[in-house]
Amino acid sequence: MSNSSSREEDRDKESPGSPSALDSRFNQTLRNVQGLLKGRSFPGKILITRRSEPPDQSVLLSPNTGRRYSESNNDHGEHGDRLTEEKLQNRGSADMNSSVNEAKSETMDSESTSKEIHNSKFTVGARSTDSARLMKFTKELSGPTVYLENLRQLAWSGVPPYLRPTVWRLLLGYAPSNSDRREGVLRRKRQEYLDCVAQHYDISDIDRTDEEINMLRQIGVDCPRTVPDVSFFQQIEVQKSLERILYIWAIRHPASGYVQGINDLATPFLVVFLSEYLEGSIDTWSMADLSPEKISNVEADCYWCLSKMLDGMQDHYTFAQPGIQRLVFKLKELVRRIDEPVSRHMEDQGLEFLQFAFRWFNCLLIREIPFHLVTRLWDTYLAEGDALPDFLVYIFASFLSTWSDKLQKLEFQEMVMFIQHLPTLNWSHVELEMVLSRAYMWHTMFNNSPSHLAS
């Protein structure tokens, strides 16, 4: 209780946007992350140890820090790395003991959790471009069989851009973990996609049902609207590739068919698999530079990976989208527990979570953050595997808490406008990593203690 009071007093002394307030908030989150559990259950009931390095914790920069998108330039800055490491290495055992005590109090009376936190060790985080992490990825991928639990552990905190296509295929189960079978399976699945295009897309409207015609027309309307602030997606060739991928997916998933929002979910896959053939910044890419065979391979990989990902969220896109509605309710309950002031203020103003969070779950935040950060976010998404839907609740709660102080000062109409146009345009990887680290911390504390959320 005394720790909580002192933190509130510190916040009162500092303006929300001041450097000291930002640094204080960062340090508080970092101290909490130091005490995270090392154990984590992944799909298939495999217990692995979460990375000894937590997600990147660079010095918190101003939200006004700009960054231009480039798949080939995914680092956060060597200078920031050195500053971070110096701060962490100088923090000393006193901060470690403080973090353990705070983590214990945050998890309330969960004795077993407290013991795990007390025994856990904090190691300076290494990002996806560090040589040590590159060596770990190379080692995992070079063997005759890839151990997916190890790959998930590494991928959670970021994948080197040039390895991302291979890692994503493996994490989603599209490419087999056995290296001897991989090439043959990919060749067969790509041919299967081509056959589907010939059978369902490259035909006359005379051979389609009215429902299929309407569905294709809606996809054709949505594709030009996809990621409108990135010029690459305005290329006609890109939009036609998206149209084929989405139409084939809808035809082969009649329980849901095409749902607006799925067009956004195809874009990270398209960019990642194109990066195997196109170099430099996405601003300079042109689909016209690729042969039909390469375009077909990219589309096939996008289609199968999109299918694998959505297989774990089928009820998110069926009639009335019950899966999303269920997660929105969980998000509301979680925010009520971890940030009661903003929860109460939103309730007093009559703002329902469905009014803004439905889009977050439907498009997985693609419309809320700069596109150059999306693939990094999706590294964590795909590393979560079948556990992703539940973990999304914690990511979105962390995302919302970023704006807690601001939201509490706004009335209903102002809140709606603010949430619809969140000031993330100039976000860098630093802000995203903060969101992910908070999400991991809260997931560790609450996911196996649902009664805490109900209190």
C-alpha cells in the first residue's frame, strides 16, 4: 500500500509529458519486468523457459521520435542499446530486491508465483539484430529438425528481418520442422494454391454464384483501402494479389466467408514474404519487378499462413463474431482490475469497450500503429501460437493503459475521437516494446489467477 501511495505522489509531482515522468514510468515498468516468471506454457502443453532476455527495454524515447519504414533496417539504434545496457548494469542489487518485493505485492497472495519471481534472474535484453541472438536463430534453424519451443522463445522478442519468412512459416506449421521435407511440402502447397486460383478465381462471373460475385466485389472495394498510408499497397499488382488471396481464403472457409478486416491481416504476410525477393525500403518496392512464378509463391505463402493463423481464431469471423465479443468483455474486466481510474471514468462517460476495442481485435492493431512496427508485433503474435487470443487481451490492455492519464481528462466525444486517432504515428520500436513488456508482466500475474480479475 505504501509503495502504491508513493508512486501516486511521484506522479502528482511530475507532468505526464515531462522527461522525468516518462523515465519514472519506464523504470517502474522495468523493475516489474525484472521479477517476471521464467516459466511459460505454450500450445501443446509444452513448458519452456521464456527468453532469459526480456523484450527490448531501451531508454524510453519521446513519442515524437520519427522512423521511416524499412524491412532491411529493423534495428533500434546502437546508441540506445549502449545507454540501456549501462543503465541496467548500474542499477545494482538494491533495485533487484525492490523489484522482487514489488512484483510480490502486485501478484498479491499467490505464494508459488512469489517464489518463482524471487528466484528469477534478470539479464540485459538483446534485440533481434544482436549477434548473440542471430547465432541462436542460426543454430535453431540449421539443424535437421527445428525445435519449435526454442524457436518460439527466440521469436517472442523479435526476429531478424532476413530470417522472418522462414521463422514465420515454421511457427505457423506451414513449413515442416524437418528440413528434408520442407522444400517438397512448400512446392506442393504452392501448387495447391495455384490450382485453387485456376478453379475459383480465373473464371467468368457466369460460373460464380450471386453470393460469390458479391463477395468478390466487396473484396475488390476493400483492397484499395488497405493500409492507405503506405504507397506500396496502392500498386494495382499488389491489390490484385491481395484480392486473389482473400477470395480463395473466403471460398475455402464458407463458415465465415470474407469479413472486412481480414484484408488487413494479410498485409504483414505479404510484406514479409515479398522481402525474400525485394530489397531495401518498402517505399521503393514494385511488384512489377517480380516474375509471375515469384508472385505466385508469395501469394501461396500468404494464403497458407493466413489460413493457419485464423484457424486458431475461427469464431472471430463467423456470424456476429462471438470470439471477438468474448475477448472484448475480458479486456473490460482486465482493465477494471489493473487501471481502475480509467475504467471508472470510461464507464461514467458511457463509453463501451465494444465501441473501440472491436476494431482492435478484428484487425489486431494494424490500423492503430505505424505499419513499420506491425511485423515486429506479429513476431510476438505468432510466437504465442494457439495462446494468442488470450494474450491479445493483455496486449490491448497494455496499449490502452499507455493513454490512461490522457483519457481520464476527456469527456465522451473527446475520448471517442482520441481513441479513433491515437497519436502513434511517430512511435518507434521502443514504445511497442513497452506495450509488450507490460502485457507479459500482467499475463504472468493474472492469467492463472482469474479470481484476481473478478475481485
